[in-house]
Amino acid sequence: MEETEVRVLCPECGKNWRSSPTDLPATDANFHCPNCHASRRLSEFMRTEHDLRTVKQLG
């Protein structure tokens, strides 16, 4: 079975990475960038609408 990943992008510092939806909090929960420690709702870190939908479905 192939593991699904979503693309995450920090709106503050521009760091981007991939993560498993199950490793992320709910989309309306606060999330902290591992690079600059910016704190926003997880939904604001999702790179695309597709990534956001994937997290909502599988997270």
C-alpha cells in the first residue's frame, strides 16, 4: 500500500516539505512551522486545495 503525502508550505518563511496527513493536526488546529516557528491554522500551510482536501479526508 502506498502512503499518501501532502505538500506543506509555510506562508511566513517559504519552507516547503511533505508530510503524511495522519501526522498532522486537524485543519483548524494551530500548527507551527519547524523552520521559523510561525503559528497559524494548519489549513493556511496547505500548498494546494487538493492537499487541504486530502488532509480533511485522511487526517
